[in-house]
Amino acid sequence: MKREELFDLISGGEDSGLEFKRDGIESHETARVLVGLLNVEGGTLLLGVEDDGTVSGTSRTDLDEWVAEVCRHKIDPPIIPFLSWARDVEPGKNVLVVRVPLGPDKPYARVHRGRRTYFVRVGSTTREACREELEPMFQASGRLRYGVKPVPGATLKDLDGRRLRNYLTSVLGGTAPDRDDLDEWGRLLVNLDLLVESSGLFVPTVDGMLLFGSSVSRFLPQSGIRALCYPGTNRDYPARSDQSLKGPLVPLLAVDGSFVEIGLVEQAMDFVKRHTEPTAWLDGGRRVDRWPFPEAVVREAVVNALVHRDYTIAGTDTTLLLFEDRMEIESPGRLPNTVTVEGMKTGLRYARNQTLVNVMRDYRYVEARGMGVRDKIIPGMRRHNGTEPDLISEEARFIVRLWK
């Protein structure tokens, strides 16, 4: 790094992506800083610079090798940093520039005295990560499946036995255990990742509760849909309708496939139909109704939002918003690692919550190919009214916007 570039960097002061440290820093402290950077957006550590930006320089000639060893033995998973020297920044004073990118294998841990500790960078400080920060990172990395975690306080009785029997018999075409054979029910549902066995008890998993829970919102308040209808084109107007849609994802079906009780997807579809008006005309004496949004596209967008959202984010529902000129469906959580909007448009498949995908596929809400954005949402809107849906990826949510 050139001298001018270094001073430009230092002039901005420490922030969420930049840390100053003197040469005497210990290995565990170096690892702590680098782990904090890796677990957020990556960044730079300047060795040989004081907290106030004064260049004190380095004294260890093998400092770059020492840093590489720290990254290999004190950080898990190990990393290879980008190292460069800024020499003679001031007469006889060198600075080692240590760059680490956004970590592809988050979360990273510092290993010190046999203990693994996770850190994050917040502003100009590095602190230990809390559980709410770690769980999304573990889930995105594939090392934690949040959906198979047990739901505290819930038991097998908190799942809807009618829906479970309906699923096993009418949907899967198999048989179900006797109503009172709890051991057999437990064994079967554990194999389906709908229950886990904990301390001798059968406990519903998060996915099991979302799919078949009798009182889902009691145990998982973030499980529903907040549905709002506005009279204008933004949220400044008072909502014409504001409803909290609650319940299990799947419906209860009759023998002929009709609904005995609807699930969360149908509740969302009913809300849209109640709060939108079709355009009608006569075609050869026959009345033709055309809804503002194609039903298949809306259903696909709703199902995707519910199936792929990040359920580790508590306290926020999936949101369905109707405006005068459009519909927006907001799914909490950023897209998983490696998934991009462009990738989705070209058919990239991913599943944050695999059990939800599997069961919803059994109910034919989800196609086996898993390319609904490319094959349903985009072409469906083009055929319907020639518009292009907006797919918006943000830090804390993913939005599908459909235009009337």
C-alpha cells in the first residue's frame, strides 16, 4: 500500500471496517479483531497505528508470518488474510495492512485457551456476539437447521392431530397410527423432522409447529402474516384494512380434496380477493372477470415468502401490502449466502427451511423444480399485464413487488 493511500485510510478514523493496533498486540487480541470483521462485512486491521491514528510503526520483521499463523491456529474456520506492507510511512516506520473479506464460512470463532468465542464488529468496537446474531449466521452457513430445533414448552398435543392424520393418509396416501399410540406417532414424526425427542419427551420442531400447530402464534409469534390494504400508493394513508393472519401453513382437506379448514396460504389469498376488485367485460354475452393480479403468481409469491423466510428473526411477521397500484410481499431476513436476485431469475434453487419445502411440495404448493420465480412469477406477470415484478433484496428483508 502506498503512503498516500494509508494516510487517506487513517484519516477517516476507526469504523465498522477498520481497526488500528500497535505492534505489541497479542495473538488472541488479533484474532478477536479479525473474527469481528469476518462476521460482519470484512475489513482491515492496521498494525503499527495507534488508536488516535498516530503511526508508531512495527518492530517485528516477521510480523506478516506471525499474523498468518494467528489466522491459521487462532481462528476457526482458519482463514488466509491479504497482507501488504506500507513501508517508510514515516522515516523508519512500517505498517502492516491486514485485510479480511466478508467471511464465506460465517460464523467464525476465536480459539483461545480451549474456548471458542464469537465476535462481531459494531461501529469502532468489537464485542462478543449474542445468540440472536449467531443463529442467522449458523443457519445461512448450513451448520444449523433452525427448523429442526425443539419448540420450548410445546408437546405432541400442541400439533393438530387431524391435520397430521390428513397429511399421512390423504396427502401421502399412507396410513396413520392409532390415535392413542403416542410412541408410534412420536417415532414417525421424528423421522419426518416434525418432532424431536428431548429428555424422554416428544417435542415439536419449529417446522412441525409452523406446518401443523394447533396454536402456532402462541409458541412462534413470528409465524403469521400481517396483511394491510392502503387506499393510496404509500403507507402515509391510514390502512383501510389491517389484519393478522394466524394459523398452520397447511389446510385440513376433505376426502375430495376440498377445504375443511384453510391454512395460512389460503387466508392470504382470501385477503387479496376481498380487497381487490376485478375488471369485468362481456365476451359474446358472457361476463369475463379479470383480477388485478394473477392468482397463480400471488400464491407462488406468498408460499415462497412463508417457506423461505428467516424464522430466527422473532417479533416480525411476513407482510402482505396492497396499494392502489401494486402489491408487496415482504419476507423477513436477507437472502441466504450465495443467493442473489439475478440467480433467482435464472433458476437458482435454494431452501432455507428444507422440511417446510418438502411438506409444502407434498401439498403441491411447491413444485419439485423449485424455480417459481423464473417459471411462474416473472412470466406470469408478463402474460397478465406486461409488467416486470420487482425483486428487492435488502439487509433485513426480501420484497416481491407486483404491479397492477
